[in-house]
Amino acid sequence: MDVTLHIAQQPEADELLGRSPLAALVGMLLDQQVPMEWAFAGPYTIATRMNADDLDAHEIADYDPDDFAALLSTKPAVHRYPGSMAKRIQQLCRYLVDHYEGDPTALWQDAATGEELLGRLNDLPGFGKQKAQIFLALLGKQLGVRPKGWREAAGDYGPAEAYRSVADITGPESLHRVRAHKQQLKAAAKSAPDRRHPRHPH
């Protein structure tokens, strides 16, 4: 895996995402409650603070939890909730060590179908169905991992030019379109009537 990504909007961070499957997975894990660029720049920040040019699942899994939390908390923090995210990243890396010998590419190397790969991604700590589908779409659209039926397994995130997730970000313009879509979803959710306390028409 060695491609050019433009998710973090920082050349060094995007370069790492494009060559490091673990960095991409960790970026996806971090992608909640913070801007997408912040989340996907996180792996590069972590690697830099560990004096490494890549992330290593074995090293992170074995890192002292307090020290790893401090590493993410150092300003500028890697995430809005660096302590809890440090635990999640270590859980993810421990799972990869225990199930895939620490090699994230083993998740998809022998996956025969998109559904099989989706199931493996969904089993990862911190990955629910939505996160698993988005990462599956990212693998297929930008990282060249395309088992049979991957678009269908990725659901709403699979179609070409869906502009629904990080899978569709290839530069500033597409980032703007994805962000606009997310803002529309939030606005729709806020304006939806509360079913627990239905509003009576005036």
C-alpha cells in the first residue's frame, strides 16, 4: 500500500496514511467528535512523538498506558479526548497483535468478499458498522483493496462520488463537499421533531 491521500490536508501526515495501513486504521478510529483533518493527522503526530516513521501495533500495544495517554495529551493534543482515545488505540493494536500478528493488511489480504472484510472490520475494537463501512469504502476507492462486492458491503459509502465520508476526500474541494453533507445531516437531525415530546401544531 503506497498511494497518495489528501485526508489530513498535511503532506507529511497524508504521506504516512498512504503507506501505512495501521496509520489509516488509527485515523479512522480517531475520526469522531473532531474535524476529519485533525483525526487523520493524529497517526503522524503519534509516530513523530514516538520517534518513529511509522506506527507499530506491537510497540503501541505494549506501551505503558499512562505514558501513551500522556503522549496523546501533550499539546497540541491528538484528539479532543486524548486519554480515552489512547486506550482505544491500544485496544485496537492489541487486537491486531492477538488476531493478525500485528499486521493490519492481514485483515483484507485473503478476504474473498466485501461482506467478509466488513465483518472483520466490524470486529475491531472501536469500529461499529458505520466506521467499518466507511473504512471499507476508503480501502476500495483509494487504497486498491477491492474484494468482490465491496461497494455493496460499504452501503451508502460505496458508490462513486458519494461525498459522504473520508473515503471520498481527494483534496480541498471534496473535503468541502463531504463536510457540507455532514452539516446537512446534523441540521436535519436537529430539526426533526422529538418523538418523545411531540409538538402540537399551533
